[in-house]
Amino acid sequence: MGHTRLATVAAMMITGHTLSESASKALLRQYGVPLAAEREVRSADDAAAAAAEVGFPVVAKLCGDAIAHKTERGLVKLRLADAAAVHAAAAELLGKATPADGDVTVLVAPMISGNRELIAGVVRDPQFGANVMIGIGGVLAEAIADVQFRPVPLSSIDAQEMIDGLATQKLLGELRGEAAVDRAALAQVLLGLSALAAARPDVASVDVNPLIITAAGAPVAVDALVEIDTAPGGSSAGTARQRPTDAQFRALFDPKGVLVAGASSHPGKFGFVSLHNLLASGYKGGVFGTNLQGEEVLGIRTVADIEQLPEGQIDLVFVCTPAAANPALLRACAAKGVKAAFLTSAGYGESGDEGRVAEAALVALADELGILLAGPNGQGVVSTPASLCAQIVAPYPPAGRIGVASQSGNFVSSFLNYARQTGVGISRAVSAGNAAAVTPADYLDWYADDEATDVSLAYVEGIADGRGLLERLASVAARKPLVLVKGGATEGGAMAAASHTGALAANDKVFDGACRQAGVTRAATVEEAFEAAASFATQPLPKGPNTVVLTTAGGWGVVTSDAIISDGRLQLMALPDDLKAQLDTKLPARWSHNNPVDCAGGETRDTIPEVLEMIAAHPAVDAIIYIGLGIQSNQARLMKEGQFYPDHGLDRIVAYHERQDERFAEAAVALSVRYGKPILCATELAVADPDNPGPRAVRAAGRLCYASGNRAVTALGHLWQYAQFRQRRGLPG
């Protein structure tokens, strides 16, 4: 039951020491962590007497201020059944003491038994501060790594969600004749650890392993160590910059006029591409350009000197000039009333020390001039409400309700490409570039109050102030859904403590816990992130987890049902008897009579819309995934491509099949709106044959047609997780 030490304090870069086991436990008792009754003695005789007091069987350990590796040194004796055994064990332990161990004692405690061991603790992450952890413990803690983290301070909701979030839920239920874990008591352990971490900033880590679950279901800590940092540092983050004003953001996203600085007649240069894209997107405001020769570019008469431009007619300057020219450019633009600048220029912070100095000077200048400085080293800004495509790359997306902010310009392009593919459109999009003055969090904060945006979608990396970032993202998520995908990882998190707790505190797990607490929807991939955002933008939030799969493709129904069970957030609900009776009136006797609802090839003209409505109307159903859309039209396509079309009645049957799939898609959308429940259509034809009338009709209605049942399940899981976040915190639906 001893600790396996994973690193030394020196390796942790923590200036401090480890409290003895008895001192660690004394501190934890103050914060309500349940510990076994135990005695600390200095002789074999006293150990035997202490064992009689606490009750046999007992465990005996040699303790000392400098002893950490008890198990490895054989300093733990288990299952001692009588006084003689305790006396002999204590004598042996005291005989193993070395001068390096310091003042030693023998700790005698009851031998707590249970088939389940958990681990709990505190770790201080360099970016996200103090975090509480719970996971599957014992010697396999690191191998299994089934853990949950949340930043301090924890709420009761956080503690319960951490317990619910463990993958090995079966270990927490009734097991081998033992009672289910007392979740309320376990939550109190986590809340106690949170209170300790908040009250004692000098506590670098806490490692409670194992936290044994008794046969009665009660958690009892039998081994614990506390690391003290004698020189705890404050936050390394600098003072946060003030977010740009709404007026400055309006100048960026809804400008009355745009100036392309460095416009070029060469179609391979940014100054040409950006002006072309601005004009090609249909922007209706004033368009201006500067060019050293003052030549005409794409019908725009450029000027060599900004002084020649009108005053008060330009809000946004799109900068394609070299870094050296930009300070004078910003001063001249400010004199003309420009309130926002997007810089594509490179040669700043990404290029080394000299570039960082130039970047800082440019930010200071922009602040002095009252100009929002986006970038530098960015690719551009898109705002479909203003028909604005001020960027140096394609594409320009369809209009929609998703606001994008990314530290990677490539991912902005990817999200816009997905919007074009799926038909689920974009409201605003910006690549933050170096984010020298305006960060992704700034854009997201503005999107949260933007009437044109229903959901925010972000890509972040290189986090410098994790705690500050998550506080801002939590504010965004409380107002609107926020989907985030993260690249890279903070450094040093895995070395945050010389304990199991620290070893399990991989940066990604800490970040994931922070996102869960903040209500941020975290996606594993860029594709998943877009599909989650598209779902938030087009589907109602479910009121609960109960999901029904309706399928005309049997195998896909089974696989989708498996995905629901594996997801862990949704419930593949058992069909109520009254709903089964209704379905019996529309489906042949061979239908599945279960969930998934497999129509078994017995559909008539109106079967799908009628069955969909029966399911959607039932009060116990929270969501539907409809599988098989487009199958009839797929046959119609083959008929059209064959040599017999349009004869033999094929023209009529092709038209019928295509219209049927259109009707099914339209019914799914209409019923979703009528009953306020998510209905997700999924078929591989969404990508295999996007012109199939089924997926095409879904796109025409402004919704996403998912490429598989599995992907629909993942998106629906995100919807329900966010809906739960709002419900549990009393936020408006």
C-alpha cells in the first residue's frame, strides 16, 4: 500500500519537502478526508499495545520525515493478526531504519479491506493552477490512467461530475457482494481536497493512494503524502490586456469601408488576392487601395499616399505591406479615422527576438492610436453579414451562425471548407495570427454577444495563462455554446508533483477537466469540432439523454446503437409499450420491436414521416438519429445511369424515389422544429454522393447531414453534455 515515487523533488523544480505520512494525514483530517484510526509509536512493545487498541488485523509501517519509498524498502507489513506478529514486525521495521531516515516511528493502523481502490489528490499545473484529481488507484493507477481533473475551487456539481466521468463506472456500483460506492461521501473527499488547495497555496501536491472503498461503500484513505513548496510562486502570466471595444470589433467585422494597403496588380501577391477576394465576395462598402505606383487594380484606382484618401469613410485597413512600413502606415490610417487593422505582414514575434521587439512596439502604437490590431502574420477576416472576405486565401463560406476564431490560419480555411461542403454556414471568422494584441478569447467573448452568431468555434495552442483563458472561456460558454479543439500541450505538467497524482496529471487531462468545468465543448479532431458546432447552430438542445435510432439500414442501426452505448453520455432508451403499439400500426410484424427501430424493409410511401412523428411526439424521447436517408435515390441514380433510362417507366420511378428522400429529409427537419427535439440524419451518401436528393435536401434546410451514425452520436453527445451543463447550473435553456 506504499507509494511508488516517480521523480525526485529536485526533478520537479519545486523548492520544498515531503511531509511525513503522519503529518500529511493530520493535515488532511483538518479538511474532512476520512482516514483510518491509527497510532504512531516508537517501540515494538508500544506497537503491540496500539494494535490491540485499533483492532486486529493491522498494518505496520516505518515512518520518517525522509522516508518516501516504503514499499520498495520493505517498510510495510500487512495483515498482522495478533500482538506477537505486530511486535515482531515493528522490531524488524525499526531495525531497518538508517541515519538518513531521520526521526523514525512505527505507524499502526487497522487493515482496511475492500476490493476497490481509488486515488485522489491535488496537483498544481503550471498553466491551470491547483487541480483536484480522482481516479482508479492502487498499483495500477498509472497503467489504467482512468482519471478526472477539475480546477480549484470545486463546486458540488464539479465533484459529482468528476465521479460520473470515470470510465470504470462498474467499479463504483455494487461489486462482488460489496455495496455501491457512497458517491456523496466520495464527493466530500474531493471538496475537502479543494478547500485544502485553496487555503494552502504552499501545498504543491497531495497524493491519497489508495483510497479504499470498504464493503459498505465508504471511502477510507489509508496512505497519503503531502508535498510542501517552501517558495510557492505566483502566477507567471502577465497582466491581461483589455479586450477591444465593441466599436472596434464592429470596425473589423462590419466596416463601412476597407483599405487594402499594398494592393498589387500581380495576381500572385497578397495585395492582389486580398483585394480580389474582397470584391468577389460582394462587399458593398467602400473599397480603397494604396500602391506605390498609384495604378488601377481590379477596377480600383489606388493612391500612392494615404493622405489622398477621404477622411471618415474607412473603418478597416487590410495590411499587405512589409513590417518596416507598418508604423507609418498605422499613423496615417488613424488620421483618416481607421479603427481596425488586420496585418498579414510577417517578420514579427514568429521571427525571433528582433521581431518580438518590433511586435511589442507596434502593439503599443496601435493602443496609442486607438486601433484594434489583428494579427500580425494572419490570413484574414470573414464576416458574412457584411459580405466581407478580407483574406489572402480562399474560401468564402455560405452565411450561417458559426463564429470562428483560430490561432491557425489553416484551420480557419478548413472550417470554411467544411461550411461549403455541408451547407452549414459561418457568421464571422478570423485567424488570430500571432495574437499580439487581440487573442482568440477576445474574439470569442465578442461572438458571445454577437446577434449574428449562435455558437463559437475555436482552435487554440501555445497556452500561456491557462487559468485566465479558462475563466474567459467559461464566461463565453455560459452565454452560448463554445466548441474548442486544442493543438499542442503545455510543458511541465507531468512533472508537477513527485507522486502518482503528478504522473497522472498529463496536460491534456488537466485541460480537459478545465473545459468540462467551464462548459466548453472540447472536440478531439478538427472534423468533430466543426460537426459539433454545426449541430449547435442548427439543432435544438435535447432535454435529456433518451435517444431512439430509426433505421432502414439494419447494420447501421446496430452500429449506431453500439456507438450510443459506448459514448457514455446518451441513453439508448427502451421503447415504451405505448410507442411500440403505435409503431405496430405502421410497420410490418417483422419490425425490430426494439431500439433501434428497424423498419425491416416494410416502408410504404408515408411510413418514414409517420413513424418519425410517432417517435418525436412521444414525451419520453429526447432525440432521434435517422439512418438510411438517400437509399431510394441511390437506386434512382443507378437507374438514370443505366442504358434503359428513361424507358420502361424508369423516369417515373426515379422521380418518385428522389422525391421520397426529399420528403423524408424535410419531415425530419420539420418535426425537429415542431417538437423542439434534435433529429439527426446520417448516411455515408452525405460524402459518397453529396448530390443525392436526401443529403441535398438536408443541406437545403440549413442542417448538417452526418456521414455516419457514429459521427451523429458524437455530435448529439456534445449537445446533451452542454445541455446538462446549463441545466445543472441553472442557466436559461
